[in-house]
Amino acid sequence: MTVADKATPRERYRAQVRAEIKQRAWDQIATAGAPGLSLNAIAKQMGMSGPALYRYFASRDELITELIRDAYRSLADTIRTAAASGADLAGLGQALRAWALDDPQRYFLVYGTPVPGYHAPDDITLIASEIMDALLNAAQPAGAAADTPPDDDPDTPLEAHLAQHRQWAADHPAPPAALRRALRFWTRLHGILSLELAGHFNGMGFNPVELYESELRHLTR
């Protein structure tokens, strides 16, 4: 018997209403952006009073947190599933792009412009660290190559800096070269994805897929 099967009718109803609120929040974000998210507008759409909706989400920030948590959890699960199936760093890059293109608004909520006045709770950072752990695992060369730079463009100053500033990698034991590789992978691919999803490549006359693939080849050679 699943947890849902054990839920009371009241609990199931509450879960359904919360799910509808979140879906309407995503619809609103798609048209007005996260800063314009309004619980009162959602309540009106659902035929509820504002106070009634606040019984399900106590504030706008609580609703945003739930949406961000769902988005990070979705990406973490996507990356973990790809890694478990044997995907290398390039495969994780493909999984990242597919996830981003599947729902651009979800992507922008976690990797776009921060929502003014909003601060995510610590558990969001823990979920995000699962994604980086998978990238760091994939960024480490195997066998005899483990002690050599992962590409032909070593950046000794950056590696020395990362050796002393690795809080973002939490307790992962990756060597500085792998830290550099994962960090470049993350920042450069997100740069392309952010520009592509925002439409900045429109009208430039080239296929952003080819640019993304080129970066993947460079980052994983």
C-alpha cells in the first residue's frame, strides 16, 4: 500500500488543491515571470478567497520555495538517472539540455534572474548539491589519467584557487583538476542554455544545438 493509499480523503483533497495551485502558479510565471506571482490572482482563478488559499500556502515565498524545490528535485532525479544508466559527462550534458528544453520556465525559475526579496531555504542547496556531486563524479578521469589534467588547457592558477575554495563542492573528494572541469562544464553549458531559451540566438542564422554540441566536445575531450 502506497502513502497515497493510506491518505485520508481530506489529505487527498488537500494534495489535489496544492497541486492545482502549483500548476496555476507555473501558468502565471510563464506569462508574468516569478516576480509577478500573486496568490490572490490564483485564488480568484480557482474561485477561492485569498484567506482560503493561504491555508494551503502561507505566503508567496512558501509557494515559490515549493516550485523551486520541485524543479531542483526533477533535475537532480534526471541527472542521477542518467548517471546510473552509465552516462558520462557528455551524457549528463545532454540530459541537462533535454530537461531545460522540456520546460523553459522551470529552468529559468532556478537558473534565471533571482526573485527580489526571496531567499531559498537550506534544503534547496542540499538538492542542488546532488547535481554537482554527479558532475564531479563524471569529471574525474579514471585509472592512470587521474593525476593528469582532464584536457590540454590546464589552468594552474584556477586549480590552485579551487583547491582552497571548494565549499561549493561540499565534501566531494574530487581533485582540483576535476573541480575545474565540472565548474567549467556547469557554467559554460548554462550560459548557452540561458541564451538559447531566452531567444537571444533567434535570427542569428545558426543552430544553437551545434554550439552546445561543440562546447560538450571541448569540455569532455
